[in-house]
Amino acid sequence: MKTAAVARFDARISDKQKKFFEYAANLGGYKTLAAFIFHAAEVEAEKIVEKHNSFIASERDREIFFDTLMNPPEPSERLKKGAQWYKEMIGKK
């Protein structure tokens, strides 16, 4: 069985921050201050990454949309046949 790689993370915080975080960790039922801090950091990191990824996707979609509006492709044969069928169905030729 493989064990996950482990890395160390050290940080210095003020006494006020430490007491506040310990209080929050205790209220949240976390066994350790580290567990609370890493959980909170992971939740915030997930939000940031999701927001970034959705922005990138929407930016890419916007570029594709406007590029298609400004430089429309030639209609395919299937689209031409569909348009012709529609015109015949509504009585226009």
C-alpha cells in the first residue's frame, strides 16, 4: 500500500490570530488548530479556483461567440437543405 507524500508547512501568526483560530476550531469541532486552518484554506482555495476556471471558460466562450458573429462560417449543406425545407413548409420559395 502506497502512502501519500507529506510536505511540511510552517507559518507565523500573531497571538491574537492564534487565539481566534483556536476558538473557531474548537467551535467547529476540529481536533487540532492545523486541521481547522488547512480545512479553511482548502475550502477557500476551491472557491478561488472554481471562480477562476468559470471566468476563463466564460471568457473563452465569449471570444468564440463574438468571433463567430463577426466571421460567420459558410452554411453547411445540411443547413441549406433545412432552410429550403423550412421555406417550402411556410410557402415561400
